[in-house]
Amino acid sequence: MHTMHWQPKRKKSEMMFASRWRIKGYTVSAIIELFYFALRTKMFWRPARLIRFPIQVRNSGKILGAKNFTTGKYCRIDVFAGGSLSIGENVQINDACHIACAQSIKILDNTLIASRVYITDHDHSLDDFHNINKLTKADVLIGRNCWIGENVSVLKGVSLGDNCVVGANSVVTKSFPSNKKVAGCPAKEIM
């Protein structure tokens, strides 16, 4: 049985305007916003593809690479003095991600990072709890073609090989070789 749904009548000119200005599901205002972000990106982050604002970058160290880098909104990138953040080609991080680098974090080519992901190469020392400036540090490496799921934490000393997938809501506390699927708290190989 065929059911009918009522839709308001539109003028032909309204329908042509709406279809002409909707690109991949974006509204006109979203297209204008993307154009604005693209313009700001090319002015201030020349090698990147698209940096969506607001973004908070505190950089006292080095940020390297980032060719065709794309971010979502509300990202926070902290690179402290002596730290080095290396971002490969075609890396994409989505909304509300936080990367905190005090020593070395490398994110290699074609890696996709979902929203609300936290990546850090340091934590506060448990030996001297009252000294908030004392940090313990270990390098982090995320290989090529990795996919980090929503709400994941990648902690200091972790190395993920190429083509790894990390399931949503995981806490990655140890390293995994290439071609592994991991999930859980703490993350374990699942396949």
C-alpha cells in the first residue's frame, strides 16, 4: 500500500535555488562557514587542507608536516617547550580532540581520528604528587592508515603500527603491531 506525505508547495525557483546550493548535504550557511574556514586555513596554516574554528593551539615546541591536515571544531593542540608534534599527510581529526605533546608525538599519513580523542605523551609524576610541573614522558607513534574511534585515549609510550583500528571508548595503554583491531579499557586485541 502506497502512503502519501504532505509537503508544502514550493515555487520552481525556490526548488532550483535549494538544490543548486546544497552540496553534500550542507546548507547555504554551512557552505559559507566552510568557505570562511578554508580562507583562514590558507592564510594561517598554509599546508593544511581545512582547519575548522574555533581551535586552540598552544605551541612552545615544534609542529611539523600537516600537509592536507583537516580538523573539526573545538580541537586543542598543546606542544610544550622541547616537544615535537609531527603530523603526516592527509591526517584528519574530528571535533573536540586534544593532543598534548611534551616530548614527541608522530601521527603518520592517512590516519583518521574521530571526535573527542585524547592523545598524550606525558602524565604527571606519581612520585612527587605536589609538584605539578614534574612530568613523566614517553614517545607516541600512530602509524599510517590508522582509524582511532570516538572518545579514545592514547597514553604515553604507545606505538600503533600501520593499519590499526581502535574501537570507540578505548584507553590505549600499550603498543600494538600493524594490522590489529583493538578495543576496551585497557585496550586489547579483539580480532
